[in-house]
Amino acid sequence: MNKKEINEIKKQFGGDSGLFTIDRVLTAFVDAEKNVKLTESKPFISIEPDECELITANLKKVLSGTIGKNLSEYEFPKDAKLEGGMQEFYYELLGSKLENDELNRKFIDTVAEKMEYVSTYAVFTAHCTYSVLKKNKMDELTEEADTNYRFIITAVCPVTLRIDGLVYDIEHNSIAKNTRSDRVVELPTDGFLFPLFNDRAPDVNGVLCYSKNAKKPNVSIVEELLGCEFKMSYDNERNTFKKILENVVGEELDYELITSVNTKIKELVDQNAHETEIPKVDNKTLSQILWESGVSSEKLEALPKVYESKAGDKPLTAQNLIDTKTVVAMPSITVNIKRDAVDKVKTQVIDGRRCIVIDLEDPEIEVNGFETKVK
């Protein structure tokens, strides 16, 4: 799923297009010992409006964040389609529309058994229907529905115990210590959507996973609960990319080269922003980028072996390799440079000393909030 497709589904939550309904919601509570304390399924329309709003916010959050960081697409392995496989199980759950109590309980028991979690948590799973409108030759939406995209979306929300603090007591018109122990359901840390929405149609061959913490995703959800192969995390991909550049380029890895590579990968991401496939950087793509950035052919000869040793045969997610700003750091000094200003900063040797030179278009600058001029 690309950004456009994710946003198309996301904006339906809480919207009033008349094309989208949350049909039914399965709610569960699991304690820290993996005991399922609550499993309840009911029509969304029967839930109180205030609760509906909060549940909708949790489900919508599962479609938030950056593709490749917070949102990752996983394909089911081939044997997942077989009887007893995870893909077959979720397809059955989807077909039940969450109306089968036995299947609902099996799903929640599977979550409790296979997912690792550090605290008590609530699970919200919804069956939704989106009437997908046709597009004409001008890529404009028509008033005619093309197909119904039915999907299930799950939000895993931590439950925190709040007992401390002062509260205002309306009955006694006073401020006093809170004596209640409220278990508050927070916004989700994890979640997933099945099936995918690719080319504006259902795709049962994969699942979209959400992780609030892109640096430490919950691997157990991907591998154990969904039965998919986990990809490298955001941090792992960045560290792998860094090691590849350091080993291939060596001492020639300077400011100009680093910013050039960052710019070219950003261009790759922008060019593929509306494609279904998430842009990747493999050995060949990286070789071309480094060549265009000025790395010699002699050094690039080492790239295939270095890439294989660090990343194997897996391509890296392009979005995870770029920086929105360039940070030049040294003891006691840090310079933050926005992407559109990298060409205004250069490294240069002046009077035998290595310097960072900043091109000031306007002699007026601010120092600690004071306007001043460079003399």
C-alpha cells in the first residue's frame, strides 16, 4: 500500500462520505499474565457515541505514521494459504464479520498466546466495509461504486493504572488525592490491517502492520501472530546502510558525498510516492547513486561483496535511509542544516585549518534571539 491508498482508508474513519461503515467491533482485555479477562463482540451502531469516538480514534491511529518506519507491509508465506495457516485463519475471521463467538475467542486467545507485551492491554478489532468508487479516464472519482473493500483492523492498546495525583472533587468542592484506581486505555502501540488495499482493491496476500516505536517494533506480532517473515527495523536498516558506505567509500566519505547521497535517495522516494511498491535501495541502485555522487569505479568494485555481507540479498527501504536535515556535529558545536540548504554549507581548508563555511545570503542573522549583522 502506498501513502495515497493508506490515506484513502484512513480518512474514512470519522468521516461522513456515506461510503464507509464500521460494522462490528470485537473488544478484549488481557492481563500481564496473558489471561483473557474480556471478549465481547457487538455491532458498532449499538455502542454509545462517546465510546464510538474513542474506539474510532484507536483504529485510525493504526494507519498513522511513515511508511517503512511505523507502517510496514508483509507478505504471507506460501504455506500460509494452506489449511491451518495464518493467512487462511485471518481470511476466515474476515469472512465471519466478527459474528462468530467461537472464532472471535480463538483469535483473542491466539493474540494472548503468541504476542509478547510488557503490560496489560486492550484489543480492538473492527470489521469495516468501504465502497470503492470507480475512476474515469481523467483519474477522477465517479458516483458509481466499483467494489466493496471489506477488511479487519486491529489496535493493541496498553492499559495503565492511575492512582496517584490530586483531583477536583465536585461533590465536596475540594481538591484532594485521587482515591480511585482507574485503568485507562491508551492509544495503540501496535496494530494491523488485513487484507491490503492495493490498486484500490483487496489484496489477501499481505498485511499492513503498525508500530508506534519504529526503532523497536514488536517482532512477535509479525512472526508469531501473523506468521510472516520480519524485515529489518528502521534502526537496523540505517545502521546497515551506514556500515556499507563506511566500508566502501572509506576516507572519501565527506560532507558533499553524504548530502549528495541523501538528496538522490530522497529523489527516488519522491518519484515513487504514488506507486504501490515501496521504493527500495538494493546493490545496483546504491551503486548508481554512489557513482552519480562521485565515488570512483575502483571503490565501487567492492560494493557487491560489502552489501552482501551487511544486508544479504535484501534491499533496504529507501525512506529509512534519508534524513530531513543534515547534522554536522563536533565537540561543543552542532550545526543543523535543512535539506534545501545543504548547498550553502561547505567544508574548506583555510590557512591550513579545516573549516565549515556557511554561505550567508543575508548578512542579518540572529544570535540568541538578537538580530545582528555579520561584519
